Amino acid sequence: MTIYFFNIIEGDEYISDLEGIDCSDLAAVQKAAIAGASGLIAEAMKKGEQDYRGRFEVADERGATVLSLAFACPITIKIIPPLAKES
């Protein structure tokens, strides 16, 4: 297994993954990146962020980028009054 580092870019902020994750191959890296992005999007939604965007830059142990995964959660919230019940 190889250790891959899932560095996150959010706007101007670069967050280095100092621990990394063991993955068997690039398909496992992609699956882990998608799961990680889903978690970050869920956290942003819980905080009420309506236009969260980020990117994983995944690097192998040598520091070579093996995957770049952009993700976004542009949501629109509309309060819709309930329909009147018919009698």
C-alpha cells in the first residue's frame, strides 16, 4: 500500500494533509477523495454555507500530484409556504 496525502484548497487557503491515508491503488484514492469531499460539503451545509467550493490535490509519498478533485456545493434555500388544505 502507498500513503497518499489529501491536501485541501479552499479559496486562498491551502491545508496540508500531514498524516495521509493508505490506499491500494488510484481507484481507492479517487473513492477516498469523493468520500472526503462529501463530508466537507455536508459540514459546510450544516454551517449554513451556501456556496462552498474546494479542491483536493492528492499527492503520493514522493510529492507527485496523482489526483485533483474539485468539488462544490452551490445551494439555494427558498422558504415556500405550505399549500392550503382543501376541505
